[in-house]
Amino acid sequence: MSKSGSQTSTSDRTTDYARDVLAGRIVAGPDIRNACQRHLNDLEHGPARGLHWDLDAANHVIGYYEDVLCLNGGEFEGQPFVVLPWQAFILGSLFGWKGADGYRRFRTAYIETAKGSGKSPLAAGIGLYGMTSDGEPRAEIYAAATKKDQAMILFRDAVSMVDQSALLAERIEKTGRGEKVWNLAHHASGSFFRAISADDGQSGPRPHVALLDEIHEHKTRMVVDMMRAGTKSRRQALIVMITNSGHDRTSLCYEYHEYGRALCAGTKEDDSFFAFICSLDEGDDPLKDESCWPKVNPSLAFGKADDPNGGVPGYKYLREQVTEARGMPAKESTVRRLNFCQWVDADNPWISGHLWMQCEEDFDPDELIGEECYGGLDLSGARDLTALALYFPRLRKAFVEFWTPGDTLHERARTDRVPYDVWLRQGHIRAPKGSAVDYASVAQRVGELVQRYQVRAIAFDPYRIKYFTPQLDAEGIAVELVSHGQGYYKSAESGLWMPRSIELLEQALTERRVRIKANPCLRWNAACAVLEADNKDNRIFAKRKSTGRIDGVVALAMAFGVADDAPEFVDIDDFLNQPLSM
């Protein structure tokens, strides 16, 4: 493609954006401000590391968008692609920065914005530019995803852009018709652009540009690793990941999210990785304050709040989303995640972090010595946590203790992505030696607690209890054990059932009628918990859908359940109906 007047411009729109953000002329969140500062720092100090800012290259790709590409869909059908300042920052950064070898500096890009910001057509344009105008012979361009249907979404954007552009339409050959187009070929360079997925069996791709859409939906590293493996024969291959925010903090996406934030903040160094991560400042609440919306909807910064359709995705649309989130609490987490780039605790979280934290208190368990209490015991095997909760109805206090296998502590700290080793040093968990939880140590601790408190009963999940009771017998510990299943149905022996126990715990939390001893492991459990319901809306904890361990809140709910089932000792409803000063 030949250069046009806009491509030979001497203006530096990439650097202008960075300066405008840092001067406060463009509203942006903390991670974007850091990314802009990183760019300016590299302009000053980068040459010492062999970095070179190629303004002509940056302007060439921006000019390609504005002179060659057109948008598609709805009101944008056929309109020229006017590159907004935040898009100019991304494009200029990716193609303008060069390394000491003269080739592209950035080999990986992670872009996280709110839904509807325009990142998909931005990525599709990168693919088209890489195929036609990046100087790479026989370039292979891929829209990649775990499933072919997902990969085709971004690819269809590219196909539509070809259809809308007279320049591209006469130079690029499509294979297939309508929605069935599966390949774009640029014969002048011997290059192609197509969709690829982990489930289509294709092997051996050698991508010049790989575009990974909605990386937060990738459950494994398979697609990223497949693309990375193929770039070794390319001089300046580029992998571009675009995504909304997610909820799984053990995911590949969150790993890149945190890595990108650290690079922008300067706490890590990697000159080959570019990150543009939209985020809110601490204290921002998008459900209450519209002024923070442009921080995570970067195209919105160029619309006006008094114009309902100003900017993309538009104030009108976002106001509708916020109204629904306020009226339907179950939708709140989805709106926060998709529209405001907030990594929520779970896709459908059981309870908000704010509500849980209101009930935490760092009290001394010695204050409870001699008090009547009820327990919940969730036993684990080799990988989960074993949790024992004690609930003291008269004082409306509770605490939870945890055990985990000591021999695999550090390995599981890496896989679960939580600091078990730190929690162990701080006394929040116990980790006896062994590759499985040592039930003898749990039984000994139960014995100690029975001596300290009036433990009326401990509810247990029948799973693995047969391995635990012999340890109690060996220690000579006498305590009433009450069966409490974790499913939808009542335990045949006791009549306890999880939906009722969850309801009791929720009531105490939402009305702030319980003080829970602060424990970061328990707080993590609460953040990970997700519920599922049967056709009668009976709800249970869904371990398989939860984003991490939830054993502590399961044990706590069982403790509430068994306390409620013991009217001869305490009427839990009487206590729940009394106000609690906090």
C-alpha cells in the first residue's frame, strides 16, 4: 500500500496522548497513566537500552487505518476509521518502537478495556495491516481462540473491513461466501489471514501476527503457547491479546493482567511486552459516579455526558446498564466486569467483598473462653483446605481455622496463586508435614477447643468422616458430631441441609449481626464462593464453579446450620433479630 499525506505527517499522536493523559487533559485510570509515563520514560532513557522511537512507522500504521480502513455495522457502516487518541497510542506504540536490531520492539500486547470500546475492529485492522503493509513476505495472520466460533468473530470484522474498503477489496481475495468466508489472501506478498482454534486440529502455524480475542475466556495456555511456538521463525512477530476484564484470578488472563500492570508501574521490566489496561482508581464507584466511566471506556472520553449517544459505547447505554445493576443485584458483578473493568470476585459472586469486610473484626479468641459454640467441619484430602469453624451465638462471633498439607504448600501456593506460605508464617493456617492433611493434628486441635469452649455440636460433611472419627477416638475426645450434607437435600440423620445454612449465614452477614475474626484465607474463600440453585431455588455452594477454595465458608455455613438446629441451647432467630452495635 502506498503512503498518503496523513502517513507522512510529522505530528506524534502517540506521544501527544501520553502527555495529554498525564496532564489531565484526557481522563484515564491508574494503569493507563502508568503506561503513558512508561512511554515518556522510554523516549528519554530507552536509547541507552537500544530502543528507538520511529515516528514515521507509528504514523504509517495510523495513516493506514484512516486512509484505507472503514468501519462496519449499524451507524458506523462504511464510515472511515477515525483513529481516536487512545487507539493512536496503542498502534503507534506497537509499530513505532524498534529494538537495537531495527525490528519491532514489542512482541506481545495485552489490551484490556470495557465492552464496546472498539478493540475488536482495532485488532482486526492490525491483522490486515500485518498482512498487506508490514513488509513481511508470506505473512500468516491468525484470529485465534479456544473455539472456532469465537475466533470467527474477530475474523468476520476483518472480512467486513475488506468489503468496506475499495483499496483492500481489489487487492485481497476472499475464499468462501457471505458468513462462510474462511480465508483472506494477499497475493502480492503471498500472505493470508484466517481464523484458527485449539479445537480444529491445525498444527504448525507460523504467525506473523496472532490476534487472541477475549483472552479471559481461555481456560488454558494452549492457544497462546501454540501461537508463541510458531513465532520463532519470524523476525518481528506480534501476538495481540484483547479482552474484557474477568473474574478468575487463577486464569491466564489475570496472569497477563497483573504482569502488564507491573510493567507499566515499573516494578518489572520487559521491553518486549506492551500493556494497555483500563482500570479505575481506588475509591471510584461507577454505579454512583459517571465521571469515572471514561477511565475504562476510553472511547467515551471523546463524547459528551449531555449527549446520550456521545462516545462509544455511549452514556445512554451505560446508564441503562447501571440502572439494571442497581435493580437486579445478580447482574451487578457482570456490569462491573464487562462495562467498568472491575475484576469481580466471581462471575456470579455469593457475597460482595465490601459486605464481608464490614463483618470482619480482629478480636482475640481468648475472649470467648467458656462460651457456648457450634462447629462446622469441612474435611479435605490432598489438595483442598480442611476448615473448622466455630460460631458463638450469644456473642454472635465466629472464627475459622485451616489446615493444609505441609509438603506441597509451596507448589499449591503457585497453582492456587495465593500466599499460603505467608499465611502460615502469620498464623492464619496450619500446615503439618505430609502430602495430605494430617487428621490427627486436626483431632488434637478439636480436643483443645473442646477444653476451651462449650462445643455443643460439630456439623460435618459425610465425605471422609470415616477417616477422622478414629483420630478423635484415639485422642479420647468426646464431642457430638452431626451429619450435614452439602447438597440440596436434608441429611437423613439430622435434617440439616445446606440451603437453610447458607440462608442463615447470609442473613447474619447482610444485617451485620455477626463478627468474623479476620483471616485472609477465609476472606479469599468468601471471594471465591459461587452459588447454584435447583428448580425450586434452593441454593448450595458450587465448588466446581467457584474460582478458588471455599472450604472455610462451607464450614462456617454448617456451623450456623447446626446452631439453628439446637433450640434447646439457643434460639438463633432471637439473636439474629437483635441489633448489633459495631
